[in-house]
Amino acid sequence: MQTLGGLLTQALHLVLMLLAAPLVVGGVRWLKARMLGRRGASPLQPFRDLRKLLRKRPVLAENASAVSEVAPYVGVVATLVAVALVPSFAHGMLLAPLGDLVLLAALLALARFALALAGMDVGTGFGGLGAAREMSFAAFAEPALLVALLSFSILAGTTNLDAVAATFRDGLLGLRVSLALAGIALLAVALTENARIPVDNPATHLELTMVHEAMLLESSGRHLALWEYEAALKLTMWLALLAAAFLPFGVAPAGSGPLAWLLGLLAWVVKMAGFAVALAVFESAIAKMRVFRVPEFLGAALLLALLAAALLFVSTGLA
């Protein structure tokens, strides 16, 4: 019976995340447009864009290799597996035992690697520029992510994401300075991973400032649709991860029934809407930083994550 419940919650979780991903991106765009005094496109516009692109056959450059054809599928599959491991409205999903924090970081790195390879495959200047910037940012973002996740695993006593989220939900840890420092570091990494302001501007097409968009200039048709959907899934996954770690209220415990799932779903929708509004307000209030300042931004995130881990080692007597 427990296995059936885990399978059902896993399937519902995947359907929820697949449907919510374009809506989250469209909602953030609509909110930003309204804050800037514009009408803005409908929050459902990403669904229409994806449907239109999926109907078109991709146009590949003459010197494009199999990397350009395979990379979009690798990126989407890696991100989709990561999405399946992050709890949303309920704990105890079928894949919960496999949801290791290090595995989650590895899947995100695999998706980033596939995108960088796709950007460099044709050999254009902008694609190589975007890939070089992406990987240089990752050299700072990945250590910050791993150290922040290490802090979570120290507090929960495990690297299993579902168990960590359940520990935070039960409120046994209380308020900790180290947890706040790790959370700030994780927010900085989330902005970098999703190419959001102040690290990158997802709405710009100015060649000298592009990072993520520069690697997609040679993509078209269904390949571009896959990359756009991968970015939407990754943003939704990060928001769900932040919600599970820092806003754990309302999540249905493992082995619960449909009523608890419904309450967890309502709570998850409220939390995701709150994060979307916060992201729109944040991006409307600040400007994109210079590319050369991004390593300093991520270096500060790494230092905060290291400080959080050091405080935890001292406070828990693990040193």
C-alpha cells in the first residue's frame, strides 16, 4: 500500500512540475511587465511558444555534429530527473530514496555541460563566449552549492533530500544563523543557475552581455523548445527546492492520504506564487551587474556557505 502511494505521489508530482514550469516562467514575465507599466503577455504564453516551436523542424549548421542533436535531449532528461527528486506537495515519493543532494548537484552539472557543448559545437563566436562564461560561473557556483548542501546534510544527519526536507518540516532544528547563511548562498547559486538578474538578463539579446541566450543562438525548432522547457523546469525545481527547505509548512508526510495531498498542493501553489512574485519584484528593482563582477558575487556566496558549514562543525562538535 505504501509503495502504491509513493508511486501515485511521484506521478502526480511529475505532472504538476511539468505543467507548472511554463506557467511559472510566464507568470514571472507577466508580473515584471505589470510592474514596469506594460500590459505584458499572458502567463500562458510559454505554452503557446513551446507548441509552436515543437511543430518546427530544427535547422542545423553545415558543420554541426551529433552534439547539437543530442545535447537538448540530454539536458531535458537530466533536469527532469532532478525535478523528480525534489519534493513538492508530499514526502515519501517512489524515487525519494534516490534523492541524494550530491546526485542533484551532479544532474544540474550534466545539464549545464550539455548546454555548453551545444553552444560550442558549431564554433560561432557568441556560442563559445556564452559557454566560456557559463563554465567560469559554474566554477564558483558548484562549490557554493555543494557546501550549502553540506550544511543541510549536517543539520539533518543525511544527504537524502526527502529526509532533509522532512526534518525541516518537523521544525526540530529551530532558527540557526548557519542555516540563514547557507540559504543566502543557495539563493545566489539559484540566480546564477537560472541565468536571472543580477547575473544574467533572460530578456536581453545584447551580444556582449549574453550568457545563457548566447548558447542558444544556433538552436531552432524543437531543439529550441527543449532548451526553453529545460530552463523552465530548472527554475521551477529551484523554487520547489527553496520551498521545501525554507518554507516546509503544509507538505504532506509520507504515507498520508489524498486529503493531505490536496492541502499540500494548495500550500505548494501559495509558496510558488510567493516566490514568483518575489523574483519579479527583485528583478524589477535591481540592474544586471557587469560580467566581471559575477565571480565576486559567487565568491561571496561560497564564503557564506563555508562560514555556515564552519559554524555547524563548531556548534555540533564535529570539528
